[in-house]
Amino acid sequence: MLKVTINGIEHEFPESINLIDACRMAGVEIPHFCYHPALSIAGSCRMCQVELEIAGRKMLTVACNTKITDGMKVITDSEAVKQTQQSILEFLLLSHPLDCPICDDAGECKLQNYYMLFDKMPSRFGEAKKHKHKVVDLGNIVLDAERCVLCSRCVRFFRDVVKNEQMEIFNNGADAEIGALPGKTLETDYTGNIVDLCPVGALTDKRFRFKRRVWYLEGANSICPGCSKGCNIQIQFDRNHHWKNPSRRIQRVKPRYNAEVNQYWMCDAGRYGWEFVDAKDRLIKAMMRTDGGLAEAPFEEALKTFAEGWKKAVSGSGKAKSALIAAPQLATGALFMLKKLIDNIGLVNVDYRVPSVKDGILDKILQMKDRNPNSYAAELIGIVPGEDGKSFPEIIEGIKTGKIESLIAICCDPASYLGEGKDALKKLKFFGLLHWTKVSSVDYAHAVLPAATFAETNGTYINYEGRIQRFFEAFEPMGEARPPWQTLLLLGREMGYKFKAFSDAELFAEFANSVEGYKGLTWEKIEAQGFKKANV
């Protein structure tokens, strides 16, 4: 450990960290624009000036590009430091447009915040400001080069993380500005991260642009349901201001730092994959088929119809001709409750390995081929064929040939798997569906129950490496949708099984105690980094 004195107080730090991180660890925040702990050092903004005292002599230096040494003395609040930071801010504001009232970054802009903290001086610049390219369409991103402070974070992100250089700084001096390669838009699956990295309003998200002011947003910690990586995210939502889009609760999704999983990043598929939560085709009412066709019905009535139809379908010899497929989008507690129901019924034609478990995109950064968040849990809990039971491809083939006469589908769309043969669903004696949107299979179902989405429930996912991570309810379920585990519990009771009433925490504790490697783990013991199974 190295001893460093910061503003007269001695601290100890591990070796090989730079001064800006050491000060942060000591509770002293050094202002900066270009520095980011996951990117290479640029040292270009010069905002992170500190004063070093060496052999009785003082000198100014940038903290981001200075490694700590034993006995180092640092001053972050001297008059020389303050004047330097003030001068840098004045320089950055020379041609910066004063459009904070219409800038999407207002409220989370570092330039705005630092001006209020370190400058607050009226401009001495009376000349015309330098004009650059504005409202440049880069795909998911909009660029306003006039607002840019040339921190180069976006350039270094593509160079250091994506390994595909798609942005650069063009021209020199006062004419320098960032941009994509001439005639190109950004063509990677990680473009949204440069909006998170941008310290000002130069890069804004096209889907969030002009939708909400950031000070109206609330946040809930969650886990991305887009693949088996388990990226940590924050759902940012607004329930109170509806003048733009009354039905849109989620405003944006941003990554949360987790050193063990996704670091600071997330892919665009996850960043923009939440739109089904507030979609116009959300299932918010239960539905059941009558002589007049499929119609909305009271939840309790549809639940009873679903339970009676399923119970009748699996009675006697019908059990061998009944099947269940469930996409592992369900939380761990819901999968555990589903397994209880399967075991009580004695159903063997069961599978979670729908096409999205293996047919997605795999890259070298975050995305996994498994486009579900909880396949590990589904396998662990046993949502798989029982003895002599049919696998997913055999179930689909059985529907086409008539060997499967009843089907339960949970958070998946059998019609999409059947393709041109989807009309075979009409021949099923009973077809029950639990989903969150009106997928094409709804038109064939005898009973449909609405499910709450990941943003409307508490729960856990277990990622591809066996790491359990918690996610939290951002807002109440829409309409009559309920957390899937509660609906499955109610179905079991309607079918005559004596399931106990569980809370999310109690259900998780029962699951954990049934699995080697997780025994003794409770809801409260799952920390921010998640809990990784001991023998994985």
C-alpha cells in the first residue's frame, strides 16, 4: 500500500492506480471530462488539474494521467487549482451554445454542473460563436457538434471496447469536431453507450430525445432480460408527467456498473428491448373463448376456465397427449412454482429450450446466443422432459400431427414456431396461454391470462455462469396482469393442489434450499454484484 496525503490528510491506496481514482476513493471528487476508468487515458480536457508538492516545490498536473507514488502530497482546492479550472471552463464555453433550456442533457451535464461549482463567471467573450454541424443523424444517436467538448470518449469507446473505429476527430484547432466516418452511420450493437459516456449534450439518444426532463425520472435497479449475460441495468421511468405519451412509463434503460458481468456497458438490443412493457398490444385483460369467439373476461372467470380446461386435458390418458412449453423469461421463483405444478400434474412433455435459447447473436463483448435471462434456472429446476417425455421439437411436431392434443404455452408464441402449420393450434382440445403481449397465438387460445413483465415484478435471474441477481419492481403491473408466480400458484389451487401462499422472498428461500450450492441463500443476502454458485 502507498501513502498519499490529500489536502493534508494521509490515506493508503493500492499500487498502480492513478491520482483521480485515488482522490475519489478518499472522498474527493476531481472534476473531469475526458477521463473514464474503462477507457485509455487521453488527458485532453485538462479539467482534472491538481497541485503536487514535491521536495517543497508545487506544480500543477492532470490527475488522470498521474500514477500515485509513496509519500505524494496532493492539493485539490488551492487557489492555483481553482483559477486553472475556471480558465478551462471559460475556454470550453467560448463557442459552446448557451441552449441549456432545450438541451436533452440539462440536469445531468458535466459542463453545466462544473460551471455552477467552479466558475459562475459572466462571459467575457463578445465575438460570434463558432458554428459546427448540428442534428447529425448517426442511427440511434443524434450528434450536435457545437456542444462537443472534444473529450474523445466516444472515439476511444469504439477503439478500446468495440474494437471497430467508427468515430474520429476531424480537422484541427477551433475547427475540430467529432463525427462518424464520412457518409456512414454507426453500425454496431453498442451505440447507446456513447450517449452514457458523453459528458455534455453532444450525443443524445434519438428514442429519448425531447421525451422527458431527467429530473422527472425515477429509477429501479433491474437485470436486462435480453440474453443470458445478465447485464445490470437501471429502469428509468416517469409515472406523473403524461403530456408527451400517456402510455409510456419507461423512458429509458441505462447500464449499471457490475465489474463481474457487464462493467459499464450494455448492448443496444437490451437498451431498446423494453418497449413491449408499454406496448399498445399489451395483454391487460384475461381472455377466454366462447361461442362468439375470443373475448375479454374477468380474471377469476378466465383463471377458472384455464384451470378446468387444463385439468380435463391431463386427466386419464390425456396426460401423455398434453404438453407445456415455457420460454425461460420467467423469474426464478415463477419457474420454481411452475415446476411444482408440473410435478403435481405428472406432466412429462415439458421443455424450456425454445429456439431463442440457442439461435441468438453471439459477440465478444456482451451478447449471448441464448436470448433469455433465466435458462440456467430452468435447467437447474428441471423444466425439461420427464421420463419418456417429448422435447420441444417433438412437441411442435406432435402439434402438427395431432399427437399432442392440449398445450400450455408460457411467455412464448407457439404459432411462430409452427410457421405455416400454425392452424394446427385450432385442432387442440385445449390451448392455454400466459403472456404479456397479444402474440399471434392469442387468436388460437381457449384461455389467455395476462402476465406482469420484468419491470412490474420483483425477482431473480440466474445468468449463464450461475450468478443469481435480483431485479426490482419499477411500477405496478398494467391492468389485470399479475406476477407469473402468483398466477401459477392460483392455477394450482384451482386445480386442487394445496400450494401455500408465498411472498417473493419466501418462494426464493424455498428454491435456494432445494439446490446444492445455493442452500442458505436468502433474498436479502444477494448483494449488488449478485451471488455466484460456489461450484461453478
